[in-house]
Amino acid sequence: MFWVATAPLSADGHVNLSPKGLSGTFHIKDENTVWYEDMTGSGVETIAHLRENGRMTIMFCAFEGPPQIVRLHGRGKVYEYDSSEYNKLIPLNERQPGSRSVIMLHIHRVGTSCGFSVPFYTFKGDRMRLHQYCAKSERADLAAADASQPSLNGLATSFPDEIADNGVRRYWAVLNKTSIDGLPGIQDAHKSKTLFDRDIANKEWKQESLSRAAHQQHSQHQTLGVTTWVDPKLLVVFVLGALTTGLWRNIIVSLFQK
């Protein structure tokens, strides 16, 4: 999991901080460059800010092991879906459903600091709700394309100029057009003629279930109401010891009183 921070140049513009964490979307290109696959969302702040000024910081936190925070400071660039730069990094059959751009960061400073107050957290699994929603929207785009220009096998070979009302391309064109401060967001992705991969759009994208061990550990901690770094067995021993000590104390006191 990591966080992306950007801001507009305007003194009264809105600073943005976005959480990211989908497995397989963050990549290290070289010692000075990283990039991540940017997923469709209700906001487009990061893209808009990078278009205006390029400033961006990516932050990681350690949720287990030694406490540590790492910040990557640099200049970012946006490569929208189906641009030549995007396609070199994310082949059509490897993109996530709803993937709208590549965010590239050229790093000029790496800063580390303590994370002494960052809590311990246990990873349970990726959320698949965004995948499910975007896959459904991409299916709507594909269905609209098939209906408007069917080929001999009934399947379109490219998107038409018209955009489906409930498709992801409409989402990009309308909801991702500008930032909350009015800066330009998505400019070209919704205009692409390249069809989404049908296998990816038709995949069910079911929610991954917890492993049995992880589920038992999670349930045990929830029942006891303790943090993950407390061993429940030690807690039981402590409680029993305290009760036993109290019992013997009461017996000894009663004997002396007699």
C-alpha cells in the first residue's frame, strides 16, 4: 500500500492525497524511476496536477517489522490509456479492468524517517469491487461497439465515435474530465478506438477469500478484542494467573482473620 500526494499551483487550490494498494500495479523501472497503473476513480486530481506542474510524492509505510517510512519525491508524467507509452508498459491483455493511465515518477530525492507511531496491520486481501464495477462498464462499451458495427462474427473490431451511456469511456469523458479546481484531467483515453480485451472484461473477478489460518487469527483477535501483536495464549495465562493469585490472597487473609 502507498500514498500519492500532489497539489495545484494555485494558493487556494486543493491538495490531494490518494491511497493506492492493488497488487501488481506498482513497478520499479530503474533506480531513479517508478510507475504505477492508475485505476479509474471518481476523482482525477493526480492526473490534473501532474499536467499542470508535475510535482508528486509517493509514500510507503511499514505495517510489520521495523518501523519505517519512505518518501519518493520527484516529477510525474501521465500516459493515458492507449498512448504509445502506455502500451509499451501495459499490453492490452495485461491491463486491469478500468486502467486509465500510467503515472510515471522521475525521482530526485528519497527520504526515510521513523514510523514509530504507525500501527501494526495484517493484510487480508485485495478488494475486487473496483474490478467488478469497471469490468461491467467495459462490457457495456464492448456491447455498444458490437451493436453499432457488427462484423461477420458479430463482434466489432474497434470502438465507434459514439460513447455508451453506462460504459467506462463515458466515465472518463464526463467524471474524469477536470479536477475539483477545474484543471484538465483525462483528455484522450475516452477517444481511443482500441477495444478493451474481452477476456479481461468478461472475467468474474471474484473476491479472494482469506486463507484458513489468516481467517482464524483474525476471528480470534476480533473475539478477544486485542491488537495483533498480543499473543492470546499469553493473555489467557495472565488472566488465569491473576484470578488464581487473587483467590489464594483471599484464602490467606481469611485464615489470618480467624
